[in-house]
Amino acid sequence: MIKVLILDDDVYVGRLHREYVNNVPGFEALEPVRDLRSARAVLAGEGADLLLADQVLPDGSGIELVGEFPVDAVVLSAVTEAAAVRQALAAGALTYIFKPFEPEYLAAFLRRYARLRRIWDRAKLSQGDLDRSLRSFYDTSGTVADGESAVNTTTARVLETLHSSGRSLTAAEVGESAGVSRATAQRHLARLAEQRAVVVTLRYGSTGRPEHLYRAQS
């Protein structure tokens, strides 16, 4: 089992990414952490095989951890400046994934990463092994990045539903109004939450299980 540590200052996003990771066979996400200090404590203690780190954190940049511990690292960030990408890769990050992203995009990366580990866990590698493993790892053809028209259209419709409502709604209510399933609405609401376009709050019912409420950012 490949252990993954998620570092994100947003509790909701951290939990969401943990769910994404745990849905991929062979991967187990540890409890997400929100700052560099907590991440260092985990990495120095129980450790992890893969670190998924946000760049902008309350006590610094997630890039600071890249190369600091013997763990493979990927930067997940909404920061799209080329300089930030170069900094992360120069520090030793395997790659840089722009937020927001679809669950399948991360899942596809994790599957490629698992294949890479299986090859690199061998005692010795030939040049051919190395070339083929890297070519396969960085081949993202067939994966779905964010920004496709269908995704953007649905996201816009979900956001318009919240703006039109003027109040907090559940994912089920948004889905019904936007004409999509609850699961689809929840996925696009998560994207909007990552972009800080919506505010997420919790409502506790009689069962004690919290329900997420979504409101358009004013």
C-alpha cells in the first residue's frame, strides 16, 4: 500500500483530496495536515511514500518540503505562474498539478506513479528501463485535465444556480436546480470551493452527521 500525505490549509479540500486518493486501489491517504509544521512531524514520524503539497500555506510554501525528506512529492496549486512551476520542479517535485482538477486526473497520475515505483523498486535498472518508465510516467495523453468545455459549462451552471438562489444550498438541491446528479453537483461545487468561488459551511442534523452547505461568494 502506498501511503500518501496531503498538505492543504483548506480542511474541506484536504478531505476531498483524501477521498480522491483512497478511491484508487493500492493507495492510502493519511490524515491531511494544514501547515508545514504538521507535515514535518508526520514525515519525520510515521512517514509517507508520496507527498501532495499545496504551495501557499499559513507558515510558508509547500515547495519547502520538496527534497527535505526522503519522500516523492507533487505540488498541487492554483498558482499558475511559470516561475512557481520551475521552482517546484527544480526543488525535486515529480510534477506540478494545477487546481482545480478532476478526480480522474489525479487518479490517472497515481496509477502512473504506482507503475513507476514498481520499476524503480528493482535492484538495478537498465537505460531502457529508465527511459521507458519516465516516458510512461510523463505521458498524460488520454487523461482529462480541467478546462474542457463540458466541464466549464456545468461548473458555470452550478455557480449560476447558487447566485440565483441567494442562499446556502445542499449538493442535492444544487443538482436538482442545475439539472445534474447530486454527485456531479458535488464534484463541481468542490472545484468552485478550491477556487474560493463558493463558501462551504456545515449543518448538523438530528443524526449528528454534518451536511455541507454551499453559498456563492459575494
